[in-house]
Amino acid sequence: MNDAHPVGAFAPLDVRVARKAYPVASGERLEVLNDIAFTLRQGEVGAIVGPSGCGKTTMLRIIAGLDRNYDGSIARPPDGRLGMVFQEPRLLPWRTVEDNVRLIAPQADAGELATLFDVLGLAGHRAHYPGALSLGLARRVALARAFAVKPELLLLDEPFVSLDQPLAARLRDELATLVDRYAVITLLVTHDVGEAVELADRLILLSARPARILADMPIATPRRLRTAADVASIKAQVADRLVALGQPAVTAQFN
Amino acid sequence: MLLRLASLALFIATWYAGSLFAGERMLPAPDTVLAAMLSEARSGELFLHLGATLARVFLAFMLAMTAGTAIGYLMGRVTLADRLGDPWLIVLLNLPALVIIVLAYIWGGLTEIAAILAVAVNKLPNAVVTVREGARALDPGLDDMARVFAMPRLKVLRHVVIPQLAPYIAAAARSGLSLVWKIVLVVELLGRPNGVGFEIGVAFQLFDVTRILAYALAFIAVILAIEIFLVQPFERRASRWRLRPA
């Protein structure tokens, strides 16, 4: 396997979706995405923030190559491995936690897997079947699986939704550790501005459907150095920006 | 367990009573049948015929299950295949077993291949219909997962698709085994020189009820053993990941 890529060698993710529409029952077409364009470099964490139902998952599916029916183009790192965490864990219930990860990442060596399981607090659950896990644990297995393939591009679709706050905060920390360790291109989709501000290097704010980009805001302070005060002030900036754009309705949904 | 034993004892008692009432010729007593079974076993005849029948059951069953699973999967996944295959399926489902057997013998001669194919074709539509339901119920979320992580096809089949189809395949196998062995006996009766069906045919011509019952019971015992020692352990293994009810 070609897992010995030199650091800094992979191409950016370049997303240009001019338009994406679904046919609906009445025979009309429902426009979901409108003129979405952005680029993410290696090691950069982009957070797509938008209200529920605005088309964020559709966009991730297009970027993942699961949906090819759209106008535009996606340039992914060539032959780049893709890691994805879906909204639901999507584990194979008939395989153990360890087998779920190994099946997807057969090239990962035992030492790397052990580290990964340790970081995510899964060391004691390797032999369990997913049915015996809580949702929080299952989500961590999904994270472990995505990282085990050593992705060049990591896509996360609301990975912490419906978890209680302390657990979500811990998993965010674990995710930040992993992202820093592996230096991947990460695209995180969320409707939670707080989560986005804690994790991302760049915020991409989307409007309600059909989604278009309202603002593309880089965060200057590195993730590790952000204090609670920084996070609060960035959140306030985001809110101000949305009000300035005449989107207070969107703001309300974010909070 | 006690209830089961009591029920079995009641069955044997009823059999005895029936035998007393109807006479040994119409319904021989259980011990007469057992003696006949033992004597057939000592001569080796019993095992010869049982073996021939079991081999046919096995081959026809494997053939029908393999082809049925493949066709059912295709029809459940590909709309075009479903549209094209559906009329054929309805014809096959409603074609009487006897017609298929007689036609197979006329077209293929009184051969082993014709016999096994006739049995397999009788079982096939049932397997197709059951597995098709399973294929329609496959989880699209797991499909996407396998595609995103670029799982090789064979791996997807083995670790993602087959485990989802397993309950449907097991259901088809369960009903299939009983259907296949019943049809195998008819096929043997009509055109094979050995096997349990052939023996029962001979016994029918001689009006030998003892022999009919001896062969039938021996065969039921074998099928019961297959169920307990092969089918049930397999099912337990296939469902070991499910949470046990506490």
C-alpha cells in the first residue's frame, strides 16, 4: 500500500458546485445547492455551518463521490484515501469493533490501531459487537474507522449530533488530537456554531435552502491556543456577520 | 421437556390403538415397523437407499439455493432484472411439481441429471422470491459506507451483503429442505431405480405398509438429525452478534 506519502505532498480539495437539484413528486426540480465554491489545503479544517435541511449532507455526498448528478466539479487529492464519518455510525453489526475497523483498513498495522483505539477510549471494547455499544461509543468506532485508513480527505457529517454536551466536548478534543496528528484535509459539517468554532480553521456559512455561501471566514488563532474567550468572541463575530448580511433568521437557527 | 415426552408417548399410544383397531395390514404396530427398519438396516438396503436419496437432496438443494440466491439478489437490486424475471417467476411458482418432473424425464430421459434438475427447478422460485425480499431490504447506508471506503467487491459481498441476506437465506433453506426431500421422493418413484421414493413405490405395489412406514421414519430421523446438528448450529453461529434477550 502507498501509505508512505511525504507530508505536505497532497493536493487541495477544490469544490465547485454550480447547481444541484432534486426532482420532486410534482415533477418540478427542488434546488438544493447554488454556487458553492471553496478550497481546503492539507491540514486545514473547514467547517460548513448551516441551518438544518439546507443541503449540507447532499454537499458531503457529492464531495464523497456518492452523488454524481450535479452541475460543477470536485477536485479531490488524486487517488487520495477518503475517510468519512456519517451522521449515524454505520457499523457492520455482525462484526466486532476491531473487525469493523480492520475490514476497512486492512493495511493498518497493529501498533497504529492500538494507538487509535487508545486515543478514542475504545481499547476495552475491541471484541464487542456494535449492538452492545452506546451511541457515543459507536460514533467513536466510526471515527476510528475513518482515521485507520489514513485518509487524505476526512469528511464528517454532524459527527457529534444527539450526544450529551460533556461527551461531545470530549470527542471534539479527541478529534482535534487526531486531526493534528495526521494532518489531513478535514471538512466538518455541523449546524452548531460552537462546535465549528472550536474545531475549524475556517468557517463556511451557508444560507437556508437552496444553500449558497454567505461568508467564508478564516480563524486566525490556531485551534490549540483558542481560549473560551476567543471562542465566544468568534461566535459573536459570526452572529454580527450574519446580521450584517441580513440573515438574522439563520442566526437564530444556529444558536 | 416432560411435556414433549408426554406428547410423544401419546402419539405412540394412539398409533398402537389405531393399529389394534385397523389391523396389522392397514396400520402395523410401532414395534413391527421398528423390526422391519432394523432388518432393512442389517441387510444394508436401508443405507443404500437413504444414501442415494440424501445425495439427490443435497445436490438439488445446493443447486437451487445457489442459483436462487444469485437470481434473487440480482432481481432485488436491479429493476430491469426484476421486470424481466418476474413473469418467469410467476410461471415457475405456479407450475405443478409433477409437470416439471414429467417434462424433465421426457426431455432429459430417465437420468440422474434430469431427476436432480427437476427437483432444483421446483425449489428455485421459492428461494428467488425469499432472497429477493432480502435484497430489497439491504441497507443503503451500509452500501454508501462500503463505497466511500472503496471496499473491494468480494469483501462487500462477504461482510456487508451476505450477513444482511443471511436470515432470508436461512428461511429459504429451512422451507427448501423440507420441500426438496418431499419432491425427491416423487422423482425417485417416477423414474429412478433406487432411493427411498423408489422403495416406497415398490412397497405401494405390494401393499406393504410396514415397509412404507419403516423407510419414511428412517428418512425423517435423518432429516431431524440434519436440522439439529447442522442447521441449528449454523443459525446460532450466524446470529451470534445479536444481543441475547436477558
